[in-house]
Amino acid sequence: MSAERLEAPPLVDERSRSDSLVSPLPARSDFVLDVSNFSVVYGTGEHMVRAVNDISFTLRRSAVLGVAGESGSGKSTLVYAMTRLLRAPGLISGGVVNLNTTRSGDAGEETVNLVTASEKELRKIRWSHVSIVLQSALSALNPVLRVGRDFDEVLKTHRPDMTRAQRRERAAELVSSVGLNEDRLDRFPHELSGGQRQRIMIALALALDPELVIMDEPTTALDVVTQREIMNELQDLRARFDFAMIFITHDLSLLVEIADEIVVMYAGSIVERARANELYEAPRHPYTLGLLNSFPPMHGQRRELTGIPGSPPDLADLPTGCKFHSRCPYAMTRCRDEEPPLTSLGDSERSVACWLHVGGPGVSVPVELSRDATTKDRAHANGERP
Amino acid sequence: MSETLNQPTSTPVQLSARHLTRHFTTRIPGRFMKAKHVVRAVDDVSLDLVAGHVTAVVGESGSGKSVLARMLARIVKPTSGELDLEGTPIAVGARRTLDYASKVQLVLQDPFASNNPVHHVRHSLERALLLHGATKGTVDELARAALTRVSLEPPDRFLDSYPHELSGGQLQRVSIARALCVRPSVLLADEPISMLDVSVRLGVLNLLKGLCDNEQLALLYITHDIASARYLADETIVMYAGQIVERSISTALVDEPTHPYTQLLIASVPNPADPTSQAREKAEHTTFAVADVGCRFAPRCPYAMDVCRTSDPPDFTVGEGHTSRCWLHASEPEAVSEVAPPERRREGETTKT
Amino acid sequence: MKALRLPRSPKVLLGLGIFGFFIIMTVIGPWLAPYSPSATNFTPNLTPSAHHLLGTTSLGQDIFSQLLVGARATMVVALLAGLVATVLSVTIGVTAGYLGGFSDDGLSLLSNVFLAIPGLPLLIVIDSYLPVNSRSNSLVIGLVISLTGWAWGARVLRAQTMSLRNRDFVEAARIIGEKRIRIMFSEIAPNLLPILASSLLFTVLYSIGAYVTLAYIGLTSTAVWNWGTMLYWAQSNNAPLSGEWYWFVPPGICIALVGTSLALLNFGIDEFINPRLRDAGLTSRQRRSLGLPRRIRLGLTPVLRPAIAKKISPSPAKLVGQ
């Protein structure tokens, strides 16, 4: 059954997919993942660290959600905890993660709350409905097995009715769909290059035709040319297999290219959420602006950029109020005392957690963070920072 | 082949390398007897590091850029070639001296791995200071000064910290401070920002730039990120499979790349501002491949001609201080054949030979 | 090293307790002994009583006094031999591992030879060549035992050094011009501390065994009292056959207890030396207070019950404007 689906590439019209993103609340069957008020802590007592704070988002079918954040932002904790793969002392301290497991042909609706799911349910869901691609393919693949065996194991476990020949055929099909020759199946992981291993991981993740694929920094360890090839490959694969994707990276410029919607995380909370192009063209949160200005441009006059002062947040020792205020050039007194809530800005579907935007009367939004800012304003703002 | 950039004669060349070459011999598994394979990690590379001047070396993993840096720091011995420190030739086979260490320092890529987990920051700084002439009485003050120079303030907060208590950006600054403690005239930085968080990368780059400007350090910046090379460096050198394939003033190199490999590198950089410029041409599997004969890039090159597969191109001058190791820029008409230089070919061009 | 915290694991505390007890016995045992261990002026073959807590030997010596006095020689030789063997194994192992090449080949050959020759026969051969008067010298016996006990530790440390020698922090030390000897013993060796400590414990254990064995088969001077000589006399006087258990069981138990305490201490080494390891995982008490299952399965992140979650982490800002 899955092999048939593999061959039918229902090319999703870009426009219609983007439009569906704007609708305020998705129809029930429209979402693949719905996360609300999700929180994760590490340890307990005085050493407890809040790694993910009260996060909510909805991922629509076939859409790409980009999660941007640096070390300590909780981006990896979020996805590991969501899929219940986070190790001790990680604890889920609240929230709901609803996964829509309805296949396109199924009658009726079926959703599973991953937070309350039993081990048996989770085992059924993982890989066949949600799969994960990790940053380091070398440590994710078994070094003493030929990579073909990994495919064989996955298919044997989840598709017990397949014969050995069918499994081999399916593996060959998957490997060629990520642009590799079939003979790679007979290689050991160390005989493949970093890019080839990552392709194998992607092919493995797609083996059971999941609705959702989570990519945790899949290209960070790769060279820029290989990264480009894999990103192109992913675009093609999404067009063919029509899966939704959560793409995690610290490289915001890469996200802008691939994601429909982006959430920017800082110290365990979402600080800004927006459509990818809007985020890039008009960031509203000072942190997002700083991140965008941290990539040296490829053209134009050379001028000094400053990046973001200070160090990434230490979850065990967070400042009061807005967690970003100690690094923020726009910080006000209020930012030190009160944490700004994530607030919808009214225009399209974007929200930001910053007192500059929800501070009420008397607080003026700097031009480079306002909706009318031009790219020049923002670049200028960076150069002028103290 | 050693037509390096014409430096103004007033600025002193601190470290100069001529025809540096490093070959590694590996055994090919499964073959007995003639089971030797020579990897040319660095092949005939010449460059000058000038005081107050940043030189960038850009390349992918496997391009030999890290081996080059280690040869310049003399912790890897070259197979052949010459080094010349402040006008004094160095016998490349000789043992590295403390004196050389006090002139040429190397900062490594991974700040978490390059700081000993069992020693605090004070230990690593004081060792560097004591080895290079400081006395017991002054080390404490000098260590504080070194931390201040790399903007780790107040220094007392960091002196007694262990590496696991600091962030990547802070640790990389500690590594730079340790290198500065020996008062070098040449600083080699091997991918100093690639392991760091995005938001602190510019801070480290600006620190390096400031040291170069204010203290007349000669800086070699090794990176795989061509955008940061353009931002930081005066001159940029692109390496592929151990060879320099293109070199020029950084802005000129990125704005008008002439070598197909440089063009591929630039097109691969994520650039949301200009989505049309991306390397959208379907990747026909350009796995890192190196030809043994002819141009090493030929197996991946979309413009490869017959001559590329048979003979290794020399450096062609394509502009002022701009050389490109590609047959497309040969001036002899028979070599050019009917193929135009790539920068003109790229527009509206989709098919290839 | 920063201030050492007391270990929490009961195993380690028990190990520390037993080991501490025997250390105290080593220091003050001879003073506590009610009689001279060699004095033969008591009635032979007495069973344990208030006057003779462990009875007397068939020569009329007080067994309890022998046990207390014998602790010192046994422990001193074992600790000395363990220490010397560890120093030997660090020097040889780290040097071989770091330098590589010919030095490695030579030193590896040496340690392989010592590994291949069975320790005890070698010990017996060396010991039988010692002048008789030096056999009563604990220092000499300790050194001889350490000679046969360093090779295994050297092998382990060599392997570990080889994996550390190409690490970036070693390269960084080389770049600033640090000398080889300093890199080996100031940069690499501190990273081997957990292995070193564990190797020390096991060489001490080995040394006790070796020393007691030598004494038991009568190769050390019978003038020096240790637990091995007690067993030697018990055996030669047919104590096991005549049911005089109080003669040979107490030294046996002491040897076993010291060995057990060393093994228990080994559990604590990682916890003691690596502070980051201690914080990983939840203790069983924490799990109970959070209402979590006793065993946390891999691939099944535990979820706190809402009531508990509210108690330990009051939810911060709520989503507004949605």
C-alpha cells in the first residue's frame, strides 16, 4: 500500500498551501500536529531547570514549520519531549500534543495525544506517523551493519506482511528517491560520506510514509555545497510524498528558504512566530532582528556588523523579566521585571513576545522593528548599535 | 606559480610559505602488495601573511585547509616546501622551537575540545605566559589583561572557571586569549566560529579584526563560510582538494567569482534575499570527487572540457591580483576552445557540454 | 579539583566505612592488642572467652592480639605496593601511549611480558632470591609485589592516553610550546584520574592477595605478624581439621572485608570525581515524590501529573491575544 503512495506524487499547489496557513483556526482534519501549553523541565527541586515554557503551535498538513534557536533555546528539548524521546532527568510538566494519525484514504478522524499515550501506542506511531532525522547520522546508524539492514529492520517491524524481496525493493526505491545509487545499501556507514549518510537517514525516515518528519539540524555538520544539495532534495521529496516537516536549525537564513512558518525560540519560550517571508522582511522581536543581522551579507559595501552582545542564555541562571533583556539594545525598565506574553499582532498570523509591541501607550516601536521597516532601516540599526 | 598578490612593499610580510606540500600515504583496503594510495592533502600552496592584514582560506572539508594551517604552525611537517618567518628561512624538517611558537599561534575550531576539562582558565593562560617569558610575579596581572583584551570582563569571573561552566563563545575567546598570551605576530585561526552560536559569531570575528587592526597581527582565517571570509578578510583564497583554485581581494572574489568551484560555493550559501541566485540546477550528485589526472575539479565541473581531463591548469591572471586555476581563462585560443568563461555563460544558460 | 562533596550512594558509604575501620585498625591495632602476639605463655588451644576473645593457638598465643597486630603489616604492604604499582603504570602507560613509535613498542613489550608471566610464580621466584633478613622488611616485600602488579594498569592507561593524545586540548598545549613531559603529566594524566583511582583500588586488592599468599605459603618472615602468617600457622597446626575455626576464620573475614570495601569504593569513583555525572538522572526519592514510576524507560519521557506539575513549576506567562 505504501509503495503505491510512493509512486503517486500529488503535487501540492504552493499557493493553496500557503493560503491555508493564514486561516485563523484549522479545520480538524487540516492539522497534523497541535501542541498547546507544552512545558518541559529538567530535574526537580532547587536544581530544576525550565527548558521549554508553555509552548503552543499548530502544524498544518504538508506545511513546514521552522524552529530557530541557539544553544539553550530548548529547540531540541521541545521535539524530543514532544515525541517522548527525551531522556531523564527530562520531565514533561504539562501540555497536550495532539497528533493527527488519519491517513488520507481513511474514513473518520483519529488523533492521539502523545503526552498521555502508552508505550505501545507510541511504538506504533513512531516512524510510521512521525519520524526524526538527527544531526549526526554517523552516530544514528549502526556502525557494524550495512545500511540495507537498517531499512530491513524498520520494514520488518512495521510491515510484517512484506516479504524479504519486497523489503529490498522498497529500500532500493527509497534510496534512489534521495538521489543515491541502490548499491549504497550494501555499504557500511563509515564507507559513506557525511552527505550520503544524511540522505540515508532521510530515506529511512520516509520508509513508512509518515505524515510528519522532524529534522533536527540535519545539515549543520555538512559542507555548504552538500547542504544545498540536501535542501534541494528535501524540496523535491516534499513535493512527491507530501509530508509535513518540523525543521530545527540555528541558521535562520536556511529556514527562511524552506519553511512556511517560523517560530523563534529563546531560553525555552517562543519569542516570535511569523510566516517565513514576513519574518525575514520585517522581524518584530529584537532577538530575531539581531539573528538576521548576524549573517554577513554576500554583496554590497563591507561594513561592520555587531551581532548580539552577551552570551546565549544559561537555563540554570536566567534573568528575571524578559529573558532577553540583558542582551537587548532596546531594553526598558519594564523588561527587567515582567516577562512579556506572546501576543498576536493582528496582522496575518504572527505573534511576538516583546514589550515594545504590547507595551501600550507611551512605548514607541523603533522603526527597524515596525511593520514598515525596510531592509535598509534594519541593516542601519545594526551598524549603529552601541 | 608563486605569483602571490603584490603586497605594498611597506607592509612587512610576517610569514611566507612557498610551495607547501603535504602528501599522506594510505593503504587501499583489500588490495595486497601495491596497496598504496597517495592523498595530496595540500599541493604546492604559496601564500604570504602580512602584518595588519587578514587572509582567508575557504574550502570544504577535505580541501586541505586545516592541514595547511597546521603546517604553518609547524605541528604537521610538510612533505616539501619552504617557510620564511620574518625574513628568516625555516628548515621545514627541523623541530618546532619555542621561539617559533612565540611568533606563530593557532586557534582551533572546537572551543569545547580545545580547553582541557580538568584545568581552569587561569591554568591555561598562565602556562602560555610562563612558557614565553613572564615571571611568576606578573602572570596574574597579565592573565587578567589577556582576558580583558578578548572582552571577557570582569576577568576575575572567568579566571577560576572550568571549561564546562562557560559557553562556546566565551571559551573561544579564552582560546584566543591563550594564543595572545605568547605575543605572536602571526595568528592562524582554524574555523574559529563554526562551532559557535550564530549570535556570538560576529563578536568573535570583530575581535579578530580588531586585533589585526590595532596590534598589527597577521591573521590567517580558515573557514568554510565564504560570507564570513568576505566580511573579515582582505584577501581570500579558495582551496579545492589541496590546491588553490582562486585568489583575489575578498569582495572581488565573491562579487565576481571566476572559477566554477567558487561559483558553486557562492551559489550554495543560503540567501533568502535573492532566492533566484541559488544553485537550483539539479544536483547530479556532486559527491566530493577528485581527479588524479588533469583539473581536480573536473569530475564535478559543469564546464569541464577535454583539456581539463588531461592536464592540470596553471594559475591564470583574470584581474588585478586575481588569479584563477581554470582552463576557461586560458588566453591561448586553442585551449579556450569554443567555451566562454563561465560568468558570461551562466545567464540564461542551462545546458552544458 | 573543587571541594569534594560527600558521596550519596549507600554502597560507597558502606565501602568507606569498612575501609576506614581497617585503616584505624592499622594505626592503633598494635597498641590495642592486649598481649604480645608472639608470647607463648598462655594455655594452648583455648576457645574464645573473655580473657582471650578469639582463643589461643596450639602454641599458646593470643589470636585476637595477632589479628590486631597483623593488620598493620598487611595493610601497609598492600597500600605501599598498590601505590608504587600505580605510579609505575602511569609512568609507563602514559609515556608509551603519548610518545608512540619505538618507545611505545618497547614499553608495550615490557608490560606484555609482565602480563604474560603469571604473577604469583614470578613473585615466588623473586622472593626466594631475597636475602632472608629482608623478607621481614615490609618495604622490600611491597616493592616486589608492585613489580608484578603494574602491567595491567599500564595497558589500560596506555590505551586511554592514545585516545586522548589527539584531542584538541593536547594539540592546543603543543601549540603554545608546552614540553612533552608536561603535556603527559599535567594535561593528559589528570584526565585519567577516574581510571587511575580505580586501578589503584584494584592493585591494592591484588597486593593484599599476593602478600597474604606469600605469607601463607611461608615465604615471608614468620617473625612479622600479618593475616597471612596467621593462616600459615593455622594450616601447619591442622586448625581446620581440629575445628579451631577461631584461628583461621577471623583473618579470612578481615581479608574478605577489606577486599569488599575496595570493590564498593570503586562504585563511587565516577560519582566522586565527575560532578556532572552526579546530576544526571533522578534519584529514587525524587521519582517517588513526583509520583513517577520506579523505573524510567528509555523512549518514554515521564509526564508529571497536573497537580504535581503545578506545585513544582507554576506556569509563567499565559498565551494571550489568541
